[in-house]
Amino acid sequence: MTDTNDTLDYSKTLYLPETDFPMRGGLPQKEPELVARWQQMRLYDRLRATSAGRPKYVLHDGPPYANGNIHIGHALNKILKDVITRSFQMRGFDSNYVPGWDCHGLPIEWKIEEENYRSKGKEKPNLKESAAMLEFRKECRAYAEHWVSVQSEEFKRLGIEGDFDKPYKTMDFHAEARIAGELLKIARSGQLYRGSKPIMWSVVERTALAEAEVEYQTYESDTIWVKFPVSAVTKPADANAAPAPSVSSQTFYPDLEDASVVIWTTTPWTIPGNRAVSFSDRIAYGLYEVTAAENDFGPQPGEKLIFADALAEECFAKAKLEFKRLREVAASDLEGMVCAHPLKGLGGGYDFAVPLIAGDHVTDDAGTGFVHTAPGHGREDFEAWMDAARDLEARGISSAIPFTVDDAGYYTKDAPGLGPDREGGPARVIDDKGKKGDANQSVITALIEAGNLFARGRLKHDYPHSWRSKKPIIFRNTPQWFVYMDKDFGDGTTLRSRALKGIEDTRFVPSAGQNRLRGMIEDRPDWVLSRQRAWGVPICVFADVDGNVLLDEAVDARILEAFEAEGADAWFAEGARERFLGNLASDPKWIQVTDILDVWFDSGCTHVFTLEDRPDLKWPADVYLEGSDQHRGWFHSSLLESCATRGRAPYDAVITHGFTMAEDGRKMSKSLNNQVFPQDVMKESGADILRLWVMNTDYWEDQRLGKTVIKTNIDAYRKLRNTIRWMLGTLAHDGGDAIDPSDMPELERLMLHRLSELDQLVRTGYDNFDFKRISRALTDFANIELSAFYFDIRKDALYCDAPSSLRRRASLQVIRKIFDCLVTWLAPMLPFTMEEAWLSHKPDAESVHLEQFPEVPGAWRDESLAAKWKKIRTVRRVVTGALEIERREKRIGSSLEAAPVVHITDPALVEAVGDSDFAEICITSGVRIETGEGPDTAFRIDEVKAVSVLPALATGDKCARSWRITDDVGSDPEFPDVSARDAAALHELKALGRL
């Protein structure tokens, strides 16, 4: 370079940022390259090797279903899990993430039937034949395996790091053996039983359903008000009196002799199953008489009816009747009341007494104040009936529960006149396509003919539907296999008490999840395990006709050994009964159960064959994380299974997230064309944009996502990336100095103080799973405190100061520390971008994900310094506002053209700014501090009343190198067009041979 200053290019003497880190992320292209790099270097294995011997932190993965591409809910869920495991890994733990999949059950079976049979017009094979069953299960297994592979690649593309080479799958032979083993443990503890209770039943799918397999949709039901003619009433006997007489010898109350009790129901088809009417002693009832009628089929003048007083007027209006109240009907009258069935005589049946029984579930909020009680079609009906069963038997009333509807939704012989004996065949509740059958109308017609229909109507309400077929379900009494909730284990505990204790001992995030799960456990019925399907782990027990289970250790051992070697298919193979029973096979009383286990039992056992059986994990898990719907799903079944077999929950903490809605708050759906697919976001913007959105949401609530939200996160990402890019460019000139913080300028010490504060915030935030707090704090730090404050102030020193400048070297050292902290803190959240930045700065490094969060000394905290600089920044804020107006009005082009006069009335503010290079802090060429109030024309802001600013232009000459306007430009004859500071820097550069 020539020594002639006229030709000297001062820009080449500046330490301007230099980096290959691109301004635009190009994430859709860059991210797959990084995924490939991580796979090639076997990052997962390197993580395990480097963390060997550390304390384990285990997040146990709730298994997604292996039946399709991932959706936005999967993305949200897996990103949250990945951030947790990465953050603990980078804080001194061995945080091993093992992904898993739920592979059994009806969704896959349903899909195979659709794709391989229904769509091709083929008959589903007869699964009672061993060969057909095994072939069908083989098809299901292949289908699940395909989607496990597809979803694995999609999760990796999201940046999820885990053991994808050895995930857990509920259909692995070892898993199936362990699931079977857990069932046998429960059987041996005496908690497994076969019972007959009303359960949710899918006619379309021909199987029992659990609450977790049901969703509620709007449905229009037929509603009817039905008269139950009173046939007998007696006063209740005294406690010391003789037993009550039989029904046939009851004494009548004259004024109730011709009355009818009226019920209301939204399920007319359950009327054939009615066996009682429930009432409440907390409700006031009355006897009413019809005085006028305007209907074709209902009550006529003179009829007497019994209603809850609070509902009588509404009911009579519905039937277009006029009425008068005759008297009160006391609870004691109802206790001794017996009615005739409203279908009495139909098909020669229903000739039995219908007693009134007390029920805690009865209210006068809606209906009539009486509840039609069909114990074969509802849980509350069943419980009320069973509570009353002993007393009813004593009164000569059978407590038997009929089976009025079969698995296909047809009436059985227990529904005379509507079942097989009906002309044209049995009526049907729901058909194979989930449509209403003719059962409701058949019942209504029969009630009209019997003169017992009070009124009818329709009602739109929430009704349970299968979440797989999306079709309405029914409640029906069927023999199923259950686990007791309230049977003593022999140690004074029950499954319910153990589960409630487990909930109390578990940390919930958010805390409301604890009450939600507790409420479900407190109220839930016995756990129904059986499903009448083909693809899953069988209920691998032998039982007699009464449901007594064979408890034989040798038989159990043979079953488990076979499952371990061959999988659960062994149960369905030819000769399985003889193989497992051995010498007992000759005893015909032992029947092989062919039902399969509810898939929630499968997933509830994942802690067994994953956490317990893998040496790289531990039991119990530190945390489970899933959507809030899993309070009734995986959290629930895992809790019950673990408490039944191990006495405690399989987790120490439970985290729940909400659901992702469209931007307008509506549910995402294909019909509304408002879905956001993670594959599209990654293709167009990158996975880190999706991850940033997750980090910026209150994930424990429902979130919104759409084009506007994505754009907002792209803008936030771009600002953050530019901050990192500037640091990388500046650190290209870092000499690696190690200056003691006590020797640094105040501004650098302030930044170290902020790093210390942020270190505590970040670590606490990750501990509390409060990612939004971390993301917002680090984003604000990057945008507001770094880009708009610290970097803005220090650019002059970093670009222009001499190589030996303490200010410049200290700033580089602080930026180096800021970079290390910011990039590692953000690495769990934005793994692609932070990896790219880390390798750009440290090309010889393996991966940022093999690093630990940097140690940030607590000694860097300096509250008094922070308080002082808070005052300085308060005054600076007013100066910046005044200069912004000057720029807008084009009175200055750059803040370096200004030398404002700052008037301050607060002595504390005067003291703070007076002890600093305030012109440098304001990025002006000069500043003058005046004590006292400024003139009326001075600039002010309402929030800082003690400061006013009078703009003024700087005087002197403009430095050709730094562009500052100073009085010492030309003071060095060798460099006559620069300031003294810049001339000194040029001399130093020249001496080092850089000029």
C-alpha cells in the first residue's frame, strides 16, 4: 500500500465485521445438511459417550400412533421434548431421549380393513381361524413398521435428537412379552376380573371403548317424556317393624292410584332396558292434574302426573297441557312406589315391577326430576341399581340386568316385541355406518300405542363418538375384563388410593393438571381392559365359565417365554391352548380368552419395557410430557398400571401442552382448509422457525398458528440471526485476550453483570420448563441490550480503536463470552442455527450440542453498577428521542453530527451521567450536561420528567476514518484528515505492518 494519504482507503484500516455466516439463513437447504452431518458423525452416540457417568435425567416419550405422517401437534410435542432433553444434557446430565411408538389397536386394524379389504370389495377374513388371524396381524405389523420409519425421518428433520436406531415399539416381541407379564401380575394380585357392566361400545367397530378413545361431537337426539303408571305405593316400614310385604300385596294410596311418574330421556332406545326410576330426596315433588290438552297422543284432562315442582310448568308446556297442582308428594311416598313398565304387554313382555329408587345423580336442573334407569345402558344407572339390589331382592324384585342390545346394535330377545320376535326382524339402534337405526322410532310408536308417551322432541347436544370412526357410540352391558379400582391389595391400599397418592407426589406443569387428573381418578369406574378386536396383545389368561382365572406359574412362564421369542402371535397360533396349558389342557373348564388388551394398557406399560429394561435409562422417569388430553389417556393408564404393579407413579413430573388452533382460534380441519402442516413450514421457512414459534408460545394453553404467526417468527428469527452474525464478524478480529473484569470499562462490566443475571434466568427457566420466558429474555437481550445498545455504542471502539486499546480488547472478550452463552443457551431451542453459528466461529469443533452451558461467575453480579447504568440509560433514552426527531426532520443525517445539550434536574441522574463518557454512550460527537430545567423548546418525554434535551450541531471537523466531528482533526501531520485517536491507531497499525 502506498504511503500517500491521498490514496489511503481508511475502510481497509478498520476492524469491520468479517464472516461467511450468511445474513439469510437458507434454513430449508441448510438444515438437511446438518441432519446428515449429525448422522454421519453419530452425534447421538457421541452424546452418550461424553455424558457417561453423569446423573441421568429421563424424559419418557409418550408414544405417537404409527398410522400416518406427523401433524402440527406431533411437531409441537416433539420440539418441547427435544428442548427439555437437550437443555438438561447441556447442564451436566445424561439426558437420553428414546423415541417410542404405539403400534397396536383399532386405528391400524381399521386402516388395514379399509385399504386391503373394503376398498377392494373383499371380505374381511374369518379371524376365528388361526391362519387368517396371523396373516391379518402380519398386515397390521407391516403397516405400523412403515409409518414408524416415515415418522422417524420427519422427527429427525425437525431437529429431534434421540435413539432412532433403537426406539421402543409396543409391537416388539420383548415389549409384547412384558405387557403380557404385567397383565399376569395384575391377575395374580386378584385385581383382574370378568364382569358385566355398561361400557361404551362402538357398533361400527364392534368393540368396547375407553373414555380416552371417545370424543364429543354435536348430535341431534330424539327426546321423549314417558309415563310410568303407578301400580303400588306403601309407606316405608319402621326400622323395628316386620319386613315390607311383597309387591303383590302392596297397599294403595287412593290419590296416587291413577297417577304416573314421568321421566325424560335422550335415548328412547334404552326404554326396553328400563328396570327402575330414580328420584332424589333433595328435590320437591308434586302431584299434578291435567285440566286441558291440545295434543294428539299425550295425556288428557283428568290424568294425574308426578313431577319435580321446579320442572312441572316447563314439561306441561312442552306437551301443550294446562294443569293444576294437587299436593306435595313426599320422598317417603316415592320410596315405597312401584310402577308398571311403559311397554307392558308389548310382545307379551315387560310384565314386571319398576321400583322407584333413590339416586345421588338425580337433579332438578333439567328433565322431570326423575331419571329413567336402565342399568344395562349407563354407569350411573348401573351404580344406582346395584346399590338398591339387595333391598329390591328382599321386596321380591329381581335385580338381574338384561342384555337388550347386541354388539351390532340390534335388539335381543330381552327386548320383547322389538327383538328377533318382531315382524321384519329386530330393530337396530345404530347401523354399520354409524347412522341411526329404527330403534328410537319403534320405541316411540310402541309408547304411543300403549298410551304412555307424554311428549316428544329433538335436542342438539354433545354426544360421545369414537375418535377413530367419528361415529356415535352406545352404552351397553357386556361381559368384559376389568381391573378393580377399590379392591384391597391386602396392604390397606386400593388401586384408587395408590393412584391418588401418586398424583399428590407428582409435580404438575401447569399445576392445574393435578386437579384434573385427580378428579378423573376419584370418579372413574373399574378399568375395562378387554377389546373385541385382533391387532394387539391378548388378554393371555385361561378362565372358567364363571370368570375365575387360572393362576399357574408354569403356564404363565410358558406364555411369557413364547411371547419373548415369537411375540403375541403365539397366543393365536394353532395348538396354543395345548402348548400353554400342558397337562391342564385335558380339563375342558379352562377356556382360552380371545379378547385383546386395550391399547392404553399397552402404552401404560411402556415404562416397564423401556425405563426398567434399558440400562441407559432409569425408573421412574423424571418427566412425562404430552397434550392435556392425556390426563385421561397415557398419563392416566401409566399411573394405573404402575400403581397396580409397583405401588407408585412411573413419573416424578407431568407436563401438559395445549392444542394448536388456526389463527382465528378455530380448530384446524381439512374442511375449513386452515391446517398448517409442519412439512410445509420446514420446506418454506425451516424447522428452526417452527421451533421458535413453539418457544414463543404459552404452550400449556392452546396456541394459534398460521401465515401471520409464522411471518412474525421469521422476523424475530432474522433479527436474532443478524445479532449472531454481527458477533461472528466482529470476533473474526478477536485476539483471545484474558482481561480481568475488574480492569474492564464499566460498560463491559455491565454486560458481564447481565450475563450473570441471564444465566440464572435461563437455568431456572429450563428447570421450570418455562421456555417462553427464556426465549423472550434472550431475544430482548439480543435486540435491545446488544444490537440497539451495547453493540451500537461499542462499534466505534471495535472498528476504530488501536489494536492495543483496552476498551476494544475488553469489548471483544465480553462479546466472545456473550456469543458462547447466547449460542449454547439457545442451542436446545434452535439447534440448526446455533450449530451453524458455533461451527462458523469454531470450525474445528465437533458440535455445539456436545458443549455445556458456560460457567458464568456469580462475582460478575454488580447491582450497584446496574443501578447506575439504569440511570444512564434513562437519560440516554431522552437524548435518543430528541436525535430521532432531528434525523426525521433532516436537520442531521447521523447522530455523530450532533452535540446536544442535556438539562437534568435530578442530582442522582447528573451524578450518573457525569461520571461517564456520555457522548460515546449517546453516539454523538459531543454532549453538554446542564443542571436544572431546560428551556420550553427542549425535547421531553412524559416518562422522564427530570431530563430535557436541546439539540445542537457538533463543532469541529469530520474525521475521515471514524466520521466523528472533533476539534483535533489534523492534529497529526502524517494523517491530517483524521482525529488524534484515529491517527494513533493508524500509527500502531503501521508499526505492526498492517498499513
